[in-house]
Amino acid sequence: MMPAKKPFIFTITCLLLLIFTQALLAQGIRGKVLNEKGEPLPFASIYIRNIGEGIPANQNGEFELKLRTGAYDVVAQYLGFATEVKTALVQEGWVTLDFTLKEQVYALQEVTVKTNQEDPALTIMRKAISKAKFHRLQVQEYSMMVYLKGTGKLTNAPFFLKKELEKDGFKLNEAYTTESVSQITFRQPNTVEEKVISIRTTGDDNNISPAPYIATSFYNPKINEAVSPLSPSAFAYYRFKYEGSFIEGDVMINKVRVTPRSRGERVFEGHIYIIENLWAIHSLDLTTSLLGFQIGIKQLYQPVAENVWMPSTHTYTFSGKIFGFAGEYQYLASTKDYQITLNPDLLVETKIIDEKVDEVPKDVVKLDKSLSTLEQMAQADQMTRKDFRKMVNAYEKEAQKEREDLEVVSERTYNIDSMATKRSLDYWDSIRPVKLTEEEIRGYQRDDSLAVVEAAKTSEVDTVARKSRRKFSPGDILTGGRYYFGKGRSAGFHSNLTRFSFNTVEGFKFGLAGFYRIEKSTKMADSVTNHVRSWNFRPEFRYGFSSQQPYGQLEIRRSVTRGPKAHSFGLTGGKYIFQFNADNPISEQVNALYSLFLRQNFMKLYEQDFIKGYFYQRFNESLTYRGSITYAQRTHLENNSDYSWYNRPERVYTPNQPDNVEAEPGTFQDHRAFIWQNSIEWRPGLKYSIRNGRKRPIFSSAPLVNLHYTKAIPSLVNDPLAADFDWLEAGIEHFFNFGVSGKLDFNLKAGSFLNNNRVYFMDFKHFGGNRTIFANMGVAANYRFMDYYRYSTQTEYVSTIVHYQFRKFLLTQLPMLRFSGVRENIFFNYLKTQNSPHYWELGYSLDNLFRIFRVEFGAGFENGNYLRSGVRFGIASFINISFDD
């Protein structure tokens, strides 16, 4: 019988160990944070002084935190309410700890009221601004553990997109949740490393990063393009009002109301709390708006070292409507286990003197440029705010000069623990400070299923890919569709609805385009860069019922991408029909509308029987080369249809030969051509950020310089009429942001035909004109009222397009318009060729109307004489839509 007892004893032992383990885990503190009326204080902060750990309560003011046995000082905080501290003795089981917070009582400074007495907030903020960069630089390195949870839902969508969203797995009023636990390390000047301990999120790679949310610092001049209340230029954007002070522990906290001088986007409103004498942030509760979305930010700071305060809890809320979509999103974050390395150069705590209101002692240290900044700081026990700020600025510049890689402005790297995505539900329940709701749990179940399907699309295993194959539907021929066959193979149709239209050359026409793609992607040695190789086959066909002429072309392209480096080469050819301006200044559908309803045919076409080889090489993000060689037989076309629903006799269709100030009859005759094209795109001074080990360009940091050279070589064509010319062009595109006050976009081009022995019209330099009511997408891309081909040239030319967007101009003086995201713009465009008059146009526009539209008003002039005016309707300038296949 003895051997039979051993399994029984072993089982009992395991059960006792399990019960004991569960008992150890199921202990800590839990409770609620309420106000005096018994109402919950959502997302109140709970901070454990002993261990430096903070967590946010949930929306019902409830919190729960597992702790080891011991005594803890628990601090409950909520902005606008007095802090309450309680001691909890944690043994076995949960300790219930409820807090009832009282509204904060603020003491006002005792000042003698005078007519010219300035608000105390002004000197508080001047001193805080003077020390902002100091506080940002004083921590040389720190690390911390961060729990981050983001939960959002789409509450509404345009009716015509709801079904498409459901196909992609998005449903209205369903929660989409991301969670992560990470160790974050920050090093000056702007390096963040993350070690992801555990992660749960939507998608197939689970690469959520809390750093962008946690590392946001209001000591920076801007936060996501919004001006910080501690920016050096803050007084130009804000009014500050002192609302009292209170004592917390051994520090005095000043409450300052922040009010924009001009309410609207990219400025904050609310309260910021500043620690007296230290002039550091204690907490903040601010709101702003962007594109109609209301953004709320709350941060609560705690001391992590002597005279060093850093955020312990963060709450970010987003809500609003845009493009017919409505949604809300919220990030909650808590930090613990701060490990701090102070900057040894910035250990001296300097007393700041506001020379505007304080008497400056005679022995105060003044900025001495003959001394190094380190020597100055060692002596700086007190300085005026201006001298102190200049000294810290000089110190930062000296530190930047010592950096090796000046082109990298920020670096973000992370590595993911091998178990990060495999943590059990018990693990998440043990570390999660805010429990998931039922809808968040359902959202995770949904996302896990979607991730399986997405992974199957590119799977190398046919049996897996077969499960994700899309079934053919006849409607896909028109609307577009893609079908996966596994091993990187796919085929489908482009959207062909836009290929049904009308023009005077073909009459009613239809077109079809499809593709077949073979792709293989592998990770390179750095484990973050993809090596992608693909073959692409793209046939296209069109037929005009009036011309009774079919056209077709086929493109074969090989592409190879290795991180920032890429190249592709291909061959395309066939017999097809093209606009004279290869940039396609008018869309087929717009031209069809004007032809059928107004009997105006702006689109001008020619036929080309051709073969073309091309090559593309991206050396890096700042330098790209494109080249091509084309052999073509080009034929002039005539109108074949006079059909229109506009039947008034005073209006007739114009010939398919464009009206132009330089073109002679021979410009449009049939001919052969051998064309060699070359272009270089260069972004000098391009800056980079490093994200997840991958260097990413910040294209807005550098202008785009274009160099273009085209040569027609007649000796390679057996035709006495072969094209013969040399054309050189240079251009620059860029923009400048003037704070939040405005933005200037410009596009400058100049060029010349060095040799124009025989230049046919399709080889002229064409400019982006517009004679319709529809505005072009780019605000600095095209002219508004100029004819499409009137000033096309084979000589020298200068083109200038300038666009300026105001934050506040005329109508946007009204706050309600600024809050809605409406912007006012002005534009000035100029063109001069050797044979054209001085053409210029001036206009005004309302931008971001209803978050999606733009309306432009303006007029064009020739040599100062009025030519034409009009209204243009388009898409808001911040939206960038590509209609390419």
C-alpha cells in the first residue's frame, strides 16, 4: 500500500503549492477614487512612493495593483483636487483602499494691487521657460518600465465605405486595443531604446511602441507641431493667468491658466502646474485640436532624483470627426523603476532672476563669451533668466558639434523578447493596472483571427494561402480586385471604372488593365531591412467606338529593393494613345463631363507605336536617377465624334491640334523619334530618423532639386523628319513653416532647349494648366487659370508657383472657423517663355472646409491685362491622394 500513497502525497503537495502561489499573486491594493459627492474621478493617478510606481485608475475611478507583502505609502492624485496619502499594510489578500479627494484650495499671493501690477503668472512662466531646456538636458540617461494601453473605436463612417471597411475587418463601435510592457532607455540628445517584454496588439508583427507617447516632453518648443507653453516664443501665442498655489510635501505648486491669444489648432489651452524655485513641471492638463479632433493631454510628474521630476502617469484622449469618419481613442500609460543618470555638466541648481520684476544683485554672474559654458555653469549659482537661457543654448550647440552623425536627428530602436507575443492571459491579468472591458476582449479575439488571414496572403505554404484566396466576382473587373495564389504570386484587375469615358478622338471608349505579380521578400542580415524582389506584368487595352481603333500596351518590370537602395528596369511597348502633356493635366472623366455637358474638349491626344526601355536607381533617400530610351512612330489624330448633350450652335468642339503661340503646322506631322531621357532627384541636407534599426528620411527637412535632360537623336532613326533637339531643365520644390503662423510652398523651374532643330509638339515643355472648375491636388503643382497648351514652348522659360497658408487671416479671425480646421491661403503664379507674354495669376482660397474641401478664387493676367477669372473646387491641401494604379 505504501507505493500507492506517493502519487497522492505528490498531488496534495502540488495543490498546496498552487494555492500558495495563487495566494501570493492575489494580494495588493484595490479601491476607488471619488470626489466628495461620491462621483468617480476617471483616470486618477495612484502612486506608490516606496517603489516609485504609478498607475492610472480606469474610467470608473477604479484601480487594482498587485504588491508584495509590506507597508506602502499610497498617493491618490487628480488635477484640481488635493492630494491624499494613505498607508496600506499588504499581507495576504487584497487591501481595500478608497480615496475621497477634496477640491484643491489655492492660496493667492499677497500682493499690493497697483494699476500696472503684472500678473504673477508672467514671472512664473518667464522663469519656467528660461529653465525648460535645462530640465530637458539635465538627465543624461534614464530607463524605466512602462505599461501602455491604447483603446479606440470607430463610431461612424461614410455610408459608401462601411461595407468596404467590414471586408477589411473593421466594424463600427468595436474596440481596438493595444497593450505593451516595455523597458525604455533614453540617452541624450534624442536616442530611445526599447526592450519589449510583452505585447498584444492588432496586426501581424506586433510592433507597438510606447516611446512616442511617453517621451513627448513639454520642455520642447513644439509637441506634434503645436507650440508648447514652455516654448521660447510662448508669450507670442499665449496669455498666462495665476490661479493660486498649494503646498504638496515640501514644495509649493503654482497653478497657471494657459489661454491662447488666438484659439484654434496647434495651440494648447488648460492648466500647467509649476514648482516654485525649481521652475519645473509638476503636472499639466491641456487640450488642443488638430483637423477637428479634440486632443486632451494629462501628465502627472513625480520626483525621481533630487530636484528632478519626471512624468509617472500619462493620459491622452482623441475624439472627433473627419472625412465622415468619427472615432475616439485613448492612451493610458504608467511608469515605474526609474533609473537616472544625471548630466554631470548640469548639476548646479541656479537661482533664476527675472530682471523684469526682480532686483538684479550687483554680484550676479553674467554671461561671459570668453569662458566655456562648462566654466560658466560651475559658477552660475544665480543668473538672470535671459543669460541663463543663452548659456544653456550655447551648451547645447557645443554638445551638438561633438556628435558624429549630424544628419540623424532622432534614433528609435527596439528589440522584442522572444516570449513577448506568447504571454498568457494570466500574465496580462497579473500586470495590467486597468482591466480590459468585455468589448476589448472581443476585439482581441477578432484581431487574432484577422492576423491569421493577413499572414496567409503572403505565406509560402500553398495550403495556408488557399484559405485566404479571394473568390472571383465579375464586379472585380470594374472595381478592381487582387487574388493570391501563395508563394508570393498574385494577379488581379486595376480599377477599370475610370477607364470608361468619352473624348472627341475616340468617342465613347472603354479600357481594361490588369496585372500579374511574383514577389519574394526576405530579411537581410540586420533583421530589420527587407530584400524584396518582384516581377510585374501589366497589360492594358482600350477601344474607341467612334474611331473604331483598338489600342494596347504591355509593361514588364523587374524591381529589387534593399532598404533605402532600390533599382528597377523594364520594357513597355505597344500601340497606344497619349495626351500631348505626359503629366496628363486633365483626367479622362473631367474631360468627358465637359465634353458631354458643355461641348468643350480640353484633352488633346496623339497616337504612338513604340517600344521603351527604362531604368530607375535609388542610391539613397536623397539621390535618385531615372533614365529611359524610347523608339516611336508618332501619329497625329483627328476628331472622330461631335457628340454632346450640349446642342447650342454657338459652341463647337476645337480641333485635336492644340492652340499654341509657337507651334507651326509641321509641329504636328507624323514622324519617328529616338528619345533619350535622364533625370536626377536630389535632396541636399536631408535629415534622418532611425526607427527600429532602420534609417528613415525626413523629406520635409530638405528641398527637392530636379535636374532633367532629354535628347532626341535623329541619326538612329531612318527618317528625314526624325525629332532632333536637346532640352535641359532645373527645378526646386520646398516649403517653409513659420511657426504655427503660416506655411510657404514654392515650386520654381527654369529650362531651355539648347538645340531645337526639330521639336514636335509632344516634346515641347508643357505647363500644368487648368480650364475646369476642379482644382489640382498639389497647391504648388499647377496653374489655376492658364490654358493647357497655349504657352507650351521649345525655347527658354521660367515658371514660378508660390502658395502661402495662414493660420489666421481674414475669416479665420473667427475662433469657431479656426477650431473647425479652416485655413485661408493666397497664391501667386508666374510664367514667361521666349515667345509668350508675361502671364501671372493671383488668388485666394478657403482650405480644409468640412475637413475635406478647398475652394479657390482668382484671376489670370497677360502683361498686366485681365485675361480670365474663376472658381476652383478641390480636395483639402493636406490630403495627398494618388490615382495611380
